[in-house]
Amino acid sequence: MAATSCEKIGLRILFIRFFLLLCLVGIATRSFDIQILQGKTLRKKAENTYVRRITIQGDRGLILDRHLNKLGASIEAPNIAADPTQVKDARQAAGQLIKILGGSQAEMEKKLSQDRRFALLASRVAPAKADEVKKLNIAGIYTPDNSKRFYPNRGLAAQVIGFTGKDDQGLEGLEFSYNDFLKGRTLKTEEYRDGQGTVFDTGKNKRDGLKGDTIVLTLDKKIQFFSEQALEKAVKEHRGKSGMALVMQPATGELLAVAHYPEFNPNSYGDFGQDRYRNRAVTDAFEPGSIMKVITVASAIERGMSATTIINCEKGSYRVGRSVIHDTHPHEYLTPGQIVKLSSNIGAAKIVQDIGPKAMHYYLNAFGFGTKTGINCPAERAGVLLPLNRWTSIDAVAMSFGQGISVTALQLVSAVSAIANGGKLMKPVLVKKILSNSGEVIQENEPCVIRQVISAKTAGIVKAMMATVVQKEGTGTRAAIPGYQVCGKTSTAQKAAEDKKGYSKSRFIAAFAGFAPFDDPALAILVVVDEPKQNHYGGIVAAPAFKDIMTRSFNYLNIAPDTDMVAALPRKVFHATD
């Protein structure tokens, strides 16, 4: 009996051993299958539950003025996203989310019920809304970092700066032309989530290193503001269609202001017509009118004409071929300086007839007309200066007082600055430098002399002539600033008739261009008002805006008055608001 009992126990032990062996073989086989045969597949499946491969886009770089004030920046604006497979109750979650994000219950519920790992619920929301979503603590809902473009000064210099689209790509202005520098870099990486779908690493630290480059402009935020205010007042007061005001440093070619009216708000550019977007200072060409007389006289003086030459101005009417030229006020004999001061068309025509079309064409080219400045703003135009071999007998005469040639505002202020700085045509500068996101200088634009157009001596003679324009009996007395010797020139240019036959008698461009102080011009300013209706003379419409911009800018820049002029002023006048 004892032997039988022992045999039974042995059999049981053997059976248990065999069973355990089978289990071990099964476990080993299953382990081999899981770890070796299906290892890669299962590992990838597991990773998909807590790892997601994403592409991180860095923020766009800053746009700053010359004093590093922000003109364009990227601000925090998170996305609201979901992993629908982690959302337990799509209906309830949708109801909670639309209270914060808005939208349709059905549409939100549909997004949260998809059989996929990612759904974008809202793009670029306010941080406060993202915080509200986080507080709901809904499994599968998360708020990845993102940003949107913001312009803190709203419409200030909007046509120059431009704006970006929904994809953060530059669409207009410098945002467009410098997009390759400004746009953030991209990086493919991974983000990790727990079982509830909560993201551990949003890539914020990585995004900081992907930020785009910063561009520092030559614009001065304060002077830009002065210019926009004065321009708006001029356009509204005289019921004009639009206007431009440019402020340039003659010595460097740097633009301190490029103002437009009407403006637009780039933060909500979709609310405005596309006509508002363009930078008219470089895209719109117009006939400059009498400001061109300064170029005509400068060319003649450079060619040897004496400043004391007497020119017969024919008492206000002069025939050239089949055309008759008129002056607003008849004059008999004038010197070149008086032609500038009193703005005689006939006098300018006589000067060009004296120096000849070839010389006139040469100097128009030399002053930069007919060619782009290369300022790197979108859609810059070269204006229209016909080749010399296409000029008729009347063309040179017409161009002497600003008809038959079209220019941009940027070309015109650059040409006037060349007279201010001793005859040097400077390349206009709008972007001072470009900095990497670590602060290193990538590119810097130094002042660049394109050419010496006229001699310093000639420039000095013409400056003296321009100073008489704002003095008694000149056409620009409303641009005079007590304590400063201002040089300027008015323009009242007829626009082409709508049927393209001749010139309109009711549509004008009123302008004033000038600089100050006389001895060392700090600023050159051009003000242009298109189709003013209250009055159309440049000396009445544009000159006061010029004075306003120059006066406020001088106060801001602490540019001292001319000592000799201050001594000659009545004390009461000098201590007035000017």
C-alpha cells in the first residue's frame, strides 16, 4: 500500500512538472512572438499611445523702429487640440468647450468623435481662453503652444510694415519682402502624453531657439506719428482723396517716416479694401509739378548758368510749337532764383531751352528719376522718364516744370535731399540692420552715396534760392518756422484728364518739399495730397503739414534754432507755440 501511494505521488509530481514545463514553453513561445516576431509592431503601437511626432514652428522675428520700439511682434496664442480616442464623453466635452470657444455643438461633437489621434478644435486663441479650457481638465484635450502676429501701434506705418496671413507668412510690406528673415525655423520632434492625453512637453523651450530674425528699421516711431497726424489733418481739411508724407535724413538717406492717409489696421486687415494696403510712396507714380523746377535750375547752374542771369518770362504767356505755356501770375524778367521763388513755368521752360534736352535728360537721370531706388519694398516702380530719342520739342519744356514725367514720392524726396546734402544722391534706407535671434548682426545697411549729382557749390546756390520760397512773396510762406531758415518748393500739379486728353481743370496734386536748418539740414520732408477739393495749391494744402511735421520733429530731436534768425525775431513770436 505504501508503495502504491508513493507511486501515485510520483505520478502527480511528474504531471505537475510536465504541466509547468508546458506553461514555460507556452510563455517562452508567447514571449518570443511578442518580443521578437511582433516586437517592432507592438513597440510602435505602444509609442503611438504616448508619443506623437510633430513639427514645431518658431515665432516670427520682431520688427523694431530705430530706437527698438516694437512695430510688429508675435504674441502667445495657443491652439486648442484633442486626441478623440482619449475623450470619454464627446457630447459632454463638446458642450463644455463651445461655451468657451463658441461654435456649433454638433460640429464640435463630430470632431471629438473621430477615430483618429488628432483634431484641431481652435487655432490661435487668447491665452485666457486656453487657461479656461485647461481648467475643464477634460481627458484628451490639450493646448499646444502657438503664436499670432500683432501690431501694437495699430495703423502706424501699416503700409510700410505690411501684415501676415493665417499661415503666418508675410503678405504685404516688409513682412512680405523680408519674410525669409522674419519667419521662424521649423523642427521635427516628439511630444509625450500620459494616459489621459496630457502633454508633458509642448516644445516651448525648443520653439524659443527657432525664432525668426529681427529687422530694425530706420523709422522713428515719434516722427512717424507726427507725420501721420499732420497728413491726416491736411487731407481731411482740404477733402483730399489720399496723402503721403516722407521724412528723410539728407546726410544718410535714412527714412524716419513714411506716412499714408487713409491708413488701415493690420491686426484686422480683412476689414479694409486692398487699395489701403499698398505703400504708395514706392508704388504710385505721379507728375511732380513745380518741385521739378528746383531740379531744372540746379541742372542749369551746374552747366554754367549764372544765378544772376535775366530771363524773359513773356508776361505770363509763351508759345512753344503748337502749345502755349502760362504762368499763374504774369512776370516779365526773372532770375533763376526768382523763377524758383515765384514758380514760373515760362522761366523754367526758357532755362531748359538754354541748356538743351540732352543736358536735361542727363540730370533727370542723375537725380534718380526713371530708375528704381532699390529700397526692397514690394512693387517699387521706376516712374516714367522717356528715352531722349523719344522726346518731342515740347517734352523737355514740359518736364522743366514737372509735366510729362512721373516719379514716386521716394524718388522725389531723395532728389531734394541731394540738394540739401551738398549734391550727393543717397540710396534710401528703410531697414537699418537685421539681427539673428541670438542678437548677432546678420546684415547692416550703411549710408551709401549713389553718385555726386551736382557740386556742393551748385547745391549751396540752389539752397539759397529755395530759402526765398518760404519768405515774403514766395509761394511757400506757410512752411516758414520762426527761428529756422527753411528751404522749400511748392507744387500744384494738374492731373491728366480722365479721357487722357490733356490735363484736368479740377483734379490736382498739391505738394511741398523742403529741408532745414539751412546750414546743416537735419531733415528733408515731402508732403503730397492727392485731389484736394477745399483748395488745391501746394503752398496752402501741403506747406502747413510740412511745417507741423518739421516743427514737432525739431522739438523732439532737440535741434537748436539758427542763432542769427532767433536774434532777428520779435521775442513774442519766438516764445509762441511754434
